[in-house]
Amino acid sequence: MRPILRQLLHIIDRTDALLSGLSAKLVRWTGKASQTIHPKHLVNNPHHFWYIKYIQSGDNVLDIGAGSGAVEAKASALGASSIGVDIDMRILRRARASSQAKRGCISFVQANAEVALPFRGNSFEKVALLDVIEHLDHRIPLLRETVRLLKPDGLVFISAPNRDNGWKRRLRAAGLPAMDRNHKIEYVLEEFVSELRNGGLEVVEGPFPTVLETPLAGVIDFIGGISLSIYSRLQQWKIDEARRNPGEATGWRVVCRLAKL
């Protein structure tokens, strides 16, 4: 590949990451939220909250990698109780603050997801592992810990990134890093399903594509920091394109249960 084209791809990729990071700060600066949060959490798109149709009133829900507390808020609105786990106390403080009005059915615990979690076995009807496993070195122990905590008829919601879409192949062909700098691993679909099986889980629904992988993603996120209505329309375009071309998605979402022996 010509050096000038390689440099152009590098600039596009770095600009994409920069703008995406700035979008969360813009959300706070423009008064859309009181905390730094990605605009996707402020748009009520059913595709982003795909897991809520599986949560029922009375469920006990465990959210591993709680982040902003979005899963907890959605579960609470459906009459479920939820516990959010995260290793970062600063993140947990923000999540607690945003859920203060619903303290009766939402709680947060600081814990390391790569070691045993402080809960009794068979305690949860639903467990969420959303945007989590790609950040961890010890994924199989976490999956097996999830198996320990899940009730026999429970469900696990898991997402994982796709390393083999067209944009990432172009970056690799140019000799550039294609994996997100914050990720420990990205998958092809067969690897993802195999790792789940090794951890004691089997896929019962999905895989569902997430959104289109595009070098314009950072620009779209940045726009979200300024206008949520425009961002919502652009995000829907990314969703529709991923449905038409699942191999070009940023990743997948699956619903799992305990693997049959």
C-alpha cells in the first residue's frame, strides 16, 4: 500500500477515536446529561436496549461491568431488582448518583470481574455482560463464574466485538492496528461462540449484529454531543446497514443459557 494512503487511513482512524471520545464530554458540556456519558445512552432506541424484552418483573438481574447503570435503570423500570458490578469506584459513584431515586431496587458493588464475585450461587435470573469480555484477560473464569451465579433456567446477555469487518481488514492491510486500543481481544464469530461454550454457556438466540463499522462513527458520535435528534437518525442508519450486512457490524449480541451436559 502506498505510504500516503497508509497515512490517510491512520489519520482517519485516530480522528474517529478522538471524536468518539469527545462526544461523551460534549454531552455534559452542552447540558444533555450531568455526567460524561456516550450519547447512545441518551437515545431511546430499542436496538441499543435489546435485552429488556427478556427481563421480567421480579427478576434478579446482575450487570457485570455496570458502567453508567443503564441496565439497572431499564431493569428497575420493568419491576426487576438489579445489582451492578464494576471495578472502578468513580464509575460506580456516577451510576449510584444517576439511580438515586430508585435505590430500593438498584444497588452497586465494587468487585473485580476476573475473580470470584461476592454473591451466592444460583442467585440471578438474568446476567448482563455487555461490552465487558473484550476488556479482560481471564474471560473463561468469568464465564464460569457467571454459570455459578445463574439460576438453572436463567439467561445471559453478552456482546463481543467483530475483528473481521471490512474497515478493520483495510487497516490491517495497511499495516495499522485494527483492534481497539482498550480491547484485550476481538473475535470472529466462531471463536466467540467457542469461547462461550468453553465457559459453560450455549447460544439460544442470536447472534444479532450491533451497528455498522464505519470510519464515520466518530463524526456521528460527535454530532450526538451536539444534537441527539440528528444522532438518532444517523445511528438508525448504522443499525439498518448492519442488519443488511451483518459481516460489516462492529460486533454481535447473543442470549445464552447454561450449556447442556
